[in-house]
Amino acid sequence: MSTIKIIAISIIMLVLVGCQRVQPIMNIENTPIAYSLKIEQVKSAILQAAISRGWTIEDKSASELTAKINVRSHYAEVKIPYNEKHYSIIYVDSSNLKAESGNIHRNYNRWVNNLNLDIQKQLSLESSQ
């Protein structure tokens, strides 16, 4: 097989792998909080981040929130346990996101990643107040 054919086949395979719509479900677990904050400040940071991204929030307990998002015909729900030292974003349920056998549509992972980044930003803002 010529070098050009090998390179062409490799490029095609990379493109096909990169275009997969389903990925393993992303859970953000025990993310350390790098600031000395009270639990109310951690909760406030999570609320601000989630609301700004279009998630709706419910209190489950004194140290756990439930966040839900609806995007067009897609739905996802996560639980967010937290304390002064750590927080997590854990998959709970979804609809119309091809969730099966530990995999889910890549948009879910993007939503969770964006939520996590925004929580980090809000925690930083809380620490400067």
C-alpha cells in the first residue's frame, strides 16, 4: 500500500472517530474548591453558574442541588452535591440524548463541562467578595 493511501485512510478514520455523537457520560466528581468559602457561598456560586447557563435548580437537601436543562427536545438532569471543600456534577437522567450503556450524546458532556467551568468562575468571584 502506498504512503499516500495510508495517510488518506488515517485521515478518514480520524475524522470519523472525531464525529461520533455519543461519548461516555461525563461526571465531575469531588472537584476541590481552591478558596476558603462558606457553604452558602459555594451554593450561591453553583446557583449563579447554573442559572446563567439555562439550568433550573431545586434544593434536594442542605448540601445537594438538582439541576435540569431543556434544550429544544432534549432534557438532562444532574445532582450537584457540595460542601466547603468539594462539589460534584453527577448524571441522573436524560431524554432524547441517546443515553445507553454509559454513553450519551456529546452535547450533554458539553453542557456539563460548561456548567463546571462557570461554577469555577463563580467560586473565584465569591472568594473576592
